[in-house]
Amino acid sequence: MTRETTLEKEFLRNKKQLEFDFSEKPYVPSFDTWYAENSHEKRQFQEKPYNKRRALMVYKNLVETGFFTRGK
């Protein structure tokens, strides 16, 4: 086997490992996960976190408008 053939096989094996299937269902976090992350980020930037009622309205709007699926 030549060095070029070995390198080609290695390249193809590495390429196969790097492939990603974008046809998978997009990840939509649960409300509790989104609320915890959002509140944490708001506190980091010295912003007041949403109360649960307001957060639920914002979360529902994000889901309905496809915010979490825009990468598709």
C-alpha cells in the first residue's frame, strides 16, 4: 500500500467522523431549563430575571415563533 493510499483512507475516515446529521430534530429546552439558564444570564449582566408568569409567556412565544429551530 502506498503512502498516498494510506493518507486517503485516513482522510476519509476522519471526514466520516466529522460529519453531522442536521436532519435530527432540533433541541427545544424545557421551560424549567430555559428559565434557569435565562435567569442565570440575566443575573450575570445585572438584569432583573423574569418572574415565572412573565417567563412562561416569553418562553411560549419563543417556541411558537420557532426561535429554537431557526438553525435548520
